Amino acid sequence: MKIGIDIRNIGKHRTGDEVVFLNLVRELLKIDRQNEYLLFLDGRTDEEIHLLRNRLGMADDGNARFVVLPARNKFDWNLWWVPRYLQAHAVDIYHTQYIVPFFVPKRTHIVTHIHDVSFRVYPRYIASMDRLFLSLLIPRSLDRADAIVAPSEFTKREILKLYPRTTGKISVVYNAVAPEFFHIDTLGEVAREKQADAIRRKYHLPKTYILSVGTLQPRKNLPFLIELFARLRKEKEGADLGLVLVGNRSGHHVDRGIDEVIARLHVGDAVVFPGFVDQEDLPILMRSATLFVFPSYYEGFGIPLLEAMSQGVPVVASDTPALREAGGDAALFFPIGDIDRGVEMLRSACFSSSVRAALQEKGYAQSKQFSWERGAQSLLVTYEKICFHRGTVSERR
């Protein structure tokens, strides 16, 4: 098979979608030496392409190569450059996310990745133009797709509920924790402490802190976390805690309520925004945290929750189906909007040694339940199913 994958999001530092495609493609290239992979990119410098090649572990004599298209924006990409390439070259599968390009020849099988359907469940958190764009193009894209990939059983159910015509098309390919997060276990205690000190200096972190990682969009419910933190900080045990919110402050749809609640509660001196954190720094930053909190209204899976668990950090999260599916019984879950219960769980996970020990043990085991290698194997099965069970390229021409 000749498999094209849209990897434009890798290196953009915008959302968790980048982590998904980076790890799935990297594992596909490890386990599959038979098929040919075309990795579609928009304009990049030679240096950026070299770095991306290294991140993906691409061999010079391997079965993958980049296809760099000079698209200026997503409209240019979907309406002109990708259709033009697919019409001129026989590509068996084209794997993208959400929006399927127009005018794709019938011989090309389409796989689209739907990370979540928050744009339908919480439309008020989406810019009006993006909302219109998605409402028009997602139904068309799902109809055109031969296969749809969801990161959880919950997201699969949500897609089926909102788009019933997708029945029989959806495969679940679970997200996971990148191998780099487990490599830190091979370091000695002295080496880990040196790394932790270096990370604290680099990102100006407090000595003890509660951590949250993700975009700073409204659906992440960060003002609520700041409310919980402010309440906990008034208590004697929490007086020295800081709050570290990792995310791109210049990203899409940043929640303006974050700064408003910080000002109202007078906690500006205790809240740190390190911005985007390099992937190689994230395990140490997580391991150094007292607690990880994931307060989202809505998620399709919840990679940061598992990443924190892999570093032995207790996790408290909002009680949502996807986070329950990812976290199992290895986290404490609070009802969304219940400040009293939320503070109680933060207090327990921060200061109760028995609760912390139980969460750390369960969390590490839970983080091992998912792997990108198994995800890539599942994805390869999906590719083979649509190519060989629904007709080969030559049959569809």
C-alpha cells in the first residue's frame, strides 16, 4: 500500500493532536517496513524538515518520504494542493484529521481522525467562523471517509450519536504515553534531581506546585481550577503551593476568564504560565509536581492525565466519561462545578500520604495499559481493512 498521512500539525505547538500524529507515525515506521509512507507537510525550512526526520526516526533508506506542498492556508491545502497531488499520483490511503480535502479521486481511500466532537457539544467555545466551517464540512468529510478513527470508546459513541451515518466506519485507536516518559526511570536519583533543578530554572517554576497541561481554551475549565487552588492556598498546608498552567498563551481561543479570575482572587503571584514546554522537558516538569489536575468540561481521551501518572504524580480530574475511560480507578474524580468536592480532593491528593501512595501506584500501572505501538498496529489493521476488504486500488479505478 502507498499510504499518505497529513502531518502538518507536527511542530506547530498548538494542540494534543500533534502528539497523536507524531507518535502514531513514529511507531508505524518502526513496525511496518512493507508499505510506502508519504508524509504530507506544508512549507518548512530545510532545518525544520531535518529535525522532523529525526523526531520520526526516519531512515535515509527507509520506506517513508516527505511530500511538501506550498499551501498558504487550510483552504489552499484542501481545495487545491492535496487534491492536485492525489489526482496526479496513485495513493491508496490518505489519512487526515477532521476535514477531508475536496476532489479526492475515488481510487484513494480516506481515513479521518476525529479526536473529539467538542465543536458540537460545546459550540459556544468555538469561534463563529470555525463553527460554521466545521458544521458544513464535517458531515461531508465523514460521508466521504472510508474509515474514521476515534481515540476512545466514548468518542466513538459520541460520533455515532451525532452522525448516525458513520455506523460501521469507526475504529478505536487509543492514545498513550510516549516512550520518552518512561526513559526517565533509567536515570539515577542524583541525575533526576539535577534535571529537575534545571527545568525549574528554565521555566521559572515554584518549588512546590500543582500542575495542569493542555490548551488554554474555555472547555479546559481552568478558571475553575484557579478557584480550587485559591481556596486550597488559604489553608495552612497549601500556603506555599504554586499553580503551573502549561499551554500556548498565543494559541487558538485562549480563555479570557483565566486572567479575570486570577485578578479577582489575587493569586497572580502564585500562578505561572511557562508557555509551550519542550516535549523532552515535560516528563521532568510533571515528575516535579505535587499534583496534576485535569479539570476539563469535555475531552476525547486525555493524554496528559496518563503522562502525569507515568511520572508517579497523583491525578485529580473532572468526572467525564473520556477521562474515566483513560484514568480508570487510578485518579480522583470531582463533579464539574462542585468547588467543595474539588477542594477536598485536591487537599487529600496533596497532603494525605496514604492517598498519594495509592494514586501513585495505581496511576503508574494505568499509564502502562496503553501503548503507541499497539495503537499503530490497530491503525495498520484499519488501513488493510479498507484497502483489501473494500476493494483494491486497481478495482476502484
